[in-house]
Amino acid sequence: MQIRRRQFIKNLVTASVSIALFTFSKISFGKWLLADFKHRSIEKTLQELFPDKVIKKSRKIKLKLPKTAENGNVVPITITSTIDNIESVYILSEKNPVPLVAKFTLDHSLEPYIGARFKMQETCDVIVIVKAGEEYFQARQKVKVTIGGCGG
Amino acid sequence: MASRSTIKIRSKRFPEHTLVRTLIAHSMETGKRKDKDSGELIPAHFIQTLSFKHNDKLLSECHMGFGISKNPFFSFKIKQANVGDKVTISWKDNLGFSDSKDHIIQ
């Protein structure tokens, strides 16, 4: 009897937690998600952020990045693009512990332009992914980092 | 947060667009840095969301991790903006602090 009751409570707790998680994740669409900013490799990040999506290389995305960043703590980036109907822009740094640096949603009354400053752990590619409608485009550029900017 | 705003906003009107730049005073701690004196880890403290509004219409929402630099800087270009229009920048961090500031385009 004791064990049965325990099992029942266990089931109840699991069920309610999963229901809570399910509803929470539905409501929190648009909220900051820890799952997006997990420590993991770039391959896994891309896989989880863009499951089964084809990300085409595009010359319509222009990145303004330094060739060499002396200080990995502050790497300036400017993104401009001539792609129509851009919905969101992702900035990723390949070898950062958390590869996803930031994601932006862009309204159509904004120019396709973003300026920001971010941190880089070491020399690697910076990848910018743009979502326009149901299509994904990417551009990448290598940045040489003299002093790493994550942790330390 | 201190009574002084953490947000600075500058705007400049050009014939084709209006450039809005913002600088936020925030430490953006990664949680991996050590205190020089005590040798203890400084807990992570970073902005998670930033929103950019033009006349109360949400134009951009940015989700970020601690990969964004200390004292974050962002810039946006609005296609059409007039003198007297209001832009609002607000942020919220992982410890629940937040700030918001209005700016009138000159």
C-alpha cells in the first residue's frame, strides 16, 4: 500500500510537471529560452536551432567585421542585407562555449541593418543566419582573435 | 539599479533612414570570470532580452546570452521616422533587473 501510494504520487508529480512545462513553453513563445543559449558545440546548436532546415549561403548578407580582433571581449559587427522580408537574424560565433550570441527579430519598418558588439573566445568563423519567410540564408567570416574574451 | 538610467540613446536622421544607437551600462558577467582578490567566481549576470520600440510599436526584440560584450552597444535603422517620434529601449537581465528609456528624435 505504502509503495503504491508513493508510486501514485510520483506519477502525479511527473505528470503535473510535464503538463506545466508543456503549457509554459507554449505561453513563453517569444520569451528568452535557456535552451537556445546552452553550452554546446556549433554543430549541435545549428541542429537544434534549425532542425532539418537548409541554410543557403548568400552573398546578399554583408558582414562588417574586423579581420583581427585584438581584444576578443569587444568585437564590433555590422550586418546589412538586401534580402527581402527578413524576420530574424542570428549571430553565432563558432568556438564560443555558447555559440549563439544573439538573435534579433526585425520588423519590416526597420532597415535590414544591425550593429552590435560581442565576445569571441578564440579565432574562428562568425556565422550570421538570416530567416526570411520560410528560407534561411547564411554568411560567415573568419576573425582572428589575439586575446580571448570569454572567461579567464 | 541606480537612479541614473543605464541606457543612452542617440539618433541621427538621414534622408533615407534614421540611425538609432544605444549604449547600455551593464557588466554582462559570463559566470566564468574570477574575482582578482578573493579568487571566487563572479556569478553570471547578463541581459537576456532587449526590446526596441518606435512610437510604442515593437520593431525589434533581441535575445542574447553572455556572448554580448560588457556595456552592450546596438544600432538600428528605422526606414521612416519624423522629428518628435519616440523610441524606447528596454532591457531585462537574468537576475530580474530591468530598465527602460525613451528618446525623442530631433
